[in-house]
Amino acid sequence: MKKVITIGRQFGSGGREIGEKLAQKLNYTFYDKNLIILAAEKGGMSHEALGAADEKAANPWLYAAMAQTGQTSINANISTNDTLFSLQSQIIKDIAKNENAVIVGRCSDYILRNEEVELLNVFIYAPTEARVKRIMERMKVTEQQAMQLIKKNDKQRKCYYDFYTDKKWASHSSYDLNLDSDRFGIDKAVEIIAKAIE
Amino acid sequence: MKKVITIGRQFGSGGREIGEKLAQKLNYTFYDKNLIILAAEKGGMSHEALGAADEKAANPWLYAAMAQTGQTSINANISTNDTLFSLQSQIIKDIAKNENAVIVGRCSDYILRNEEVELLNVFIYAPTEARVKRIMERMKVTEQQAMQLIKKNDKQRKCYYDFYTDKKWASHSSYDLNLDSDRFGIDKAVEIIAKAIE
């Protein structure tokens, strides 16, 4: 049985970097944006359309509105997003059958919940100050811009996750292990997660 | 500098057992009910009075009511609880100065936040079904009784923690590491936490 570590993360918490280093350390395959490209190839959709939809749904408020009203009618955006989600789900399930992997985002924890795989679901968070600092350094933006990016991206992630799963994004019970990347640092976080899957 | 691991936990999650085994593994001192006895000895209060107050405040709703109204007047219960909290705080700070320790509950994460100590704050949770099962086995009660115990005890813990700290009980960002004891089992949880303090 293959092992898959899924990583949910607050924006700016370093979750993606932790995922990448973890995959290197364990010699697992790392999946992130690559997944979108795979989905495009498999489903015959254009890379551009998929890239635009991606985890950042074109209009995330539609999810919330639909969820609240129970409305199931669709428009072009929702249709594209649902097609993408369905394609990604199939690809994520195929990965889990065939290789040990680290998968960042994409509701992969939820998609794999009933599959034959040893699954470890991790969530990475950090205090807002630490995330702002990280984003300012990496993206060369102001403090105010970093704050805006955090708010916007975390809202989008929550929206996407809460719409496609029956769990709550960033709620500890949605994951097996939750850790503060600022308290431990990237390398130590990687060590702790590696110990958990060992 | 000494190392202290604090453990917050949902009722029935096995957090206390994890704390005890962790202390054994690391050769740290374990603190739990013993703390109350120490507090009693130090402060000259009767064991019985302290045992009754303990973490299970005599009337936890008083905390919530006081917190909401900003009321600062006291009655006998609040007075006893505040005296106990103050005594325990001093004892917990003394422990952190003098020995490596694992401390379960008592808002010890918050009490030690500004002390000279390497602090690791852990929260242990588990799905309700797993906790019910654990409580039924250990306490020889029915499923319904187990559910009642979970509700009552978790409410009391939340009430106590949220009153005495400026953090939220069981919210992941109140801790460095949060883990699901049912997913990992007691021994594996101990290993993961030991890795985190290593």
C-alpha cells in the first residue's frame, strides 16, 4: 500500500516548502501545480483555462452563495471548476495507487479518504506576523499588501475546501497533525512529519 | 534552560496517558494531580478544598458570566479558584526553572509564555467515537454516560482555559502541535512529540 501525505496550509506558512523538502527527504513524489498540468493533459483542457480556475476559483463567492442557498444550477465558472475538481480527483486517486507522494492542497485529504492508501493529513499554520514577514521577503511586497494577500488567499482556500468537502478548512479535527511552522522552522517541521509517517 | 512540554487535551483523547509515557521516555517529571497536592502544601490550603476546586471549577458558568459582564466582584467559589490558580501558577513557574517536565492542563502553556524555558505546547484530540469508546472501557460507563462526560468535561476545560488565558481552548493556533491520538495511537503520538522537542 502506498503512502500519501497531504498538506493543507495557511497562505504564507511555508506549507508548500515543507511539502517539497518532505518529499525530497522521504523520496516521495511532490505534487502541487504539476497536478494541474497533468489534469490538463489527461482531460484535454487547455493549460490556461485550468490554470485560471485552479484552486483559486474564478469567483469563490459563488461557492459560498451556492452552499448557503443549496442552489445547484451552474454557470460557466462553476462548470469549469467542477470539471477541474473531478479531473483532479481522478488524478490524485491514480497517484495514490501508484506511488508514495506528498500532495499540497486540492482537497487531496478528502479525495483520498476512502482509497486504499496509508494517508497522513497535515495542516501547517503560523502566526500572522510570521506569515506577513515571509510573504514580504519572498514576494517583495509591502506589509499591507502581504496582509491583503493572506486574507484573500485564505478566504479562497477555505471557500474551496468547505465547498468540496464535508469538513472545515483549518479546523484541527480535519487533519491528523497540525503544526506551527514558525515555532519549529521548515526543517524541523519536515522531521516531525517524517516521524509521523515512519 | 529547562524544557517543558504542556499538554492540553479533549476529554477521553488519552492526553494524560500520552503525557505520562512521554515523561517516562524523556526522563522528564510528570505533573498532573500532583500539582494540586504541591499547591496545597505550599499555600497551606486543605487538600480537599483544592481538590474540589481543581480544574473543574465549582461553578464554571460563573467564569463565563463574569467574562461577559466584566464583573470583578467575587464570591467564595471564585475566590477559591483564583487563589488556586495563583498558587498553581507560581508552582508551575518554579517547576519550569528547575526541571524538565511534562505538565497536563492547568493553562500551563499560558502561565509559562514569558518564562525562561524551552516550551512546547501540544494539544491532543480525537474523533468523538474514539473518545466514547475509550471512556466506556476505562470508566465502565454506558455510551450515553460517556457522551455526557465528554460534553461536561470539555465545557469545563474550555471555560477554565478561556477565562484564565487570552487564547482559545482547542483552537490550533493556541498550540505549537496538535495531534489526533486515534490516528496515531498513544505510543506513536509520544514518539512524534518527543521528536518535536528533540
